[in-house]
Amino acid sequence: MPKITKAYCQNLDKKDPLAHLRNSFYLPKGKINMDGNSLGSLPKSTKKRLQEVVQKEWGDGMIGSWSSAGWFESPIRVGNKIASLIGAAEGEVIVADTTSVNIYKALCAAISLNEGRKIMLSEKGNFPTDLYMMQGIASFSNGELINKVVEPTAILEELTEEVAVLLLTQVHYKTATIKDMRTITKKAHEKGILVIWDLSHSVGSIEVALNDCQVDFAVGCGYKFLNGGPGAPAFMYVAKRHQKNALSILSGWMGHQDPFAFTDEYTPSPDIARFRCGTPGILGMAALENGVDLFAQTSVKALRKKAIALSHLFMDLMEQECGEFGFTLASPIADEKRAGHVAYSHEEGHGIYQATKKEGVVSDFRTPDILRFGITPMYLRFQDIYKVVRIIKNVMETKAWDRVEYKIRAAIT
Ligand SMILES: Cc1ncc(COP(=O)(O)O)c(C=O)c1O
């Protein structure tokens, strides 16, 4: 393979059909965001949009903005926009709460539809909140429900007629490994099991086909690839066929079929709106909507194509520049199995993460030894990848990672 040079990377940027999208983001000098899989960068228009929401809609419009500025319908409106990114239909996605809360809602809804079955099934190493939510429900059920967490390789053989619901994450948060949504969902359905997919690392990064795969429920984050801002509201997908009968466990007034009737009895909305609970946070919603609207300028397919090219460049450069420094690729090498970040394990991972951060590489570290590098094609350039790998190389050559203060794990990594 010929040596990859800076000029070669700059040339790739010149030919990049998505290069213009970068102009939509505020990207501070001296930093490269390789953590957009955890917190997407700030779209320039979001700053402006939030000022407008605060001043015009809240300041001038006051409470009237619930109707005149479309605040009330925003969970459904933004949900419909997200639906188009994940292969869902209009009216199947609602923006509300956090991903953790939506997992809880989806688990309870699925259990309610599968009466008589006791088991909630997931896999070891799934994102902790997914497992914790199952534990919480089981501990509150007085032994009625069982929380079962098995080895990832054992999932298919554990699909039995006692299982009510299977909860899996499509893209693994550490390794970016993509699960086969279609096959797993089909096999679960053959045993009458309902399936919830956590799309936190999928949405806006890879093409998702919820309806085509007959998925029952899904949830996901708004602050990662959707660029919705820190703590952006999350989303929940409920297949149309389940909406009328699935329990809305968080039976707040906003999910009532007629919230402003103010009746004493809870009558859930017959559609996706029953999965609203309380009043949506409009500032967070506005930021998320603005982030999602950027997708109208391109397609997930085009973004994925560029992400694969950026990931290849990163892995090739890591081999070329850092091959001697003991990094082990922790993500799948095959494109169809790896989503929107590239992970390496290294025994000095924490120190390397800290030392590269000092040089402007914004990435993250996951215990025990995983360095994650987010690949966000909306604003990353090929030359940024070159720069990041050169910084890593320099940190390794100078042993800048080897400092006493880096031996203690930071509270947030
Ligand atoms: C796969 C996955 N699920 C759920 C969450 C947590 O979501 P939240 O903290 O918004 O509830 C995350 C956060 O990173 C995640 O990666």
C-alpha cells in the first residue's frame, strides 16, 4: 500500500461531495471532535434558533406559543422527522423523556402485550442503562418478572416461549459492532417474543429499517449523531399495530386522549401520543429539531458512505503511523459490521486518551481499556483524521501518556 500523506488526505477533502455540510457547524479552532458519537457538535443555526425560541416564542409569544409556535405538537412533529431516518412511518415515533425512561416505557409496554410471560431478556455487555432498567422492573415486580442477561453468543438459543421481551442495542457502544436486526427480530417473533431495539448509536449514522424488519419498539438518543445538544430529548418508536393496546406505564396527563379535558380518569390516547408523559422541554426540543433538520440536506446513505471512507482512512493510518505501539482494533474490520465509531484497546488507553485530549483530540475512553473515536461525516474532514493520527503517534513516541495524574481514572471519560 502506498504511504498515506497529508496531501492525499487534503485531496480526498477536495473531492468530498459532503464537504459543504461542515460549514453548518461551529467547530472551535485547535480541537477535532472525534466524539460526535457521544455528543454531536453544535450546528451554527441552533444558536440562532434557540435565541429566537427564547426571545420571540417564549418572550413575546408567552403561553400562546404552545399553539402558535407549534410547541404542543413538537414531540410528534420531530418524531416524524426522526421516523424518516430509521425506516418508520409517520405517527410511529415520539420525542420524549430520556432514552433510559423510554426503555422503561417500552419494556412495560411489551410486557403488557405478552401477558403470562415472565422473562425480560438481554445480553451481557449491553449498555448499562438498558440492563439497569430491566433490573429495576424485575425488583419491583415481586418475583413476577425475571431479568435474564446472557452471553451475547447465547441470545438465539435463549429465545423461548417464556420470554416476553428481548431488549438489544443495534450498535454496540464500545465496539460499534452492528447486530443483525432483521434475523434476530424474526427469530424472536417465531417464539412470540416482542423486540425492543436501542438505536442510540444507530440513528443518523447507519441506515435502519424498523418497519421492514417488523420491529416492535425502539428507542434512541438525540444528542449523538442527531446533534441535538447535551441531554437532548430522546425518541421512542412503537409500531402502529401495538399503539392502541400497549400499556403506557407513565400515564401522565400529556398522554391522555384529551389532556385539556382535565378528567380524573386516565384514558390513554389511541396513538403514539400515549407515550408522552409530561410537558416537553421546548428549548431542548428546538435544538434537537434543528439538528435533525440538517439531515434534509443529505441522506443517511450518503453520510454512511463517507463515514466508511473516513473509518478506513483512520484504520489504515493507525496501521501506518502507530502500528508499532500496541493498539488492537476492537471494532469489526468489515464495513457492514461496524457503525459510526472505531475503537482500539490499549493497556495504557486512559493515559493516551488524556494526553491526546491535551493536544485537541476530543474522544473518549471506556473501561477497561477502550479508546473510542467517533466518525461523524457531517463535519469531519479526511485531513482531520490525518491530524488526529499524527497526534496519537506523537503521544506514543514521546510517551506523553505516561504521567502519574493519568493513572487515576477521571470521573467522566
Ligand atoms: C446505547 C445507549 N443506550 C442508552 C444510553 C443512555 O441514554 P440516556 O442517558 O439519554 O438515558 C446511551 C448513552 O450513551 C447509550 O449509548
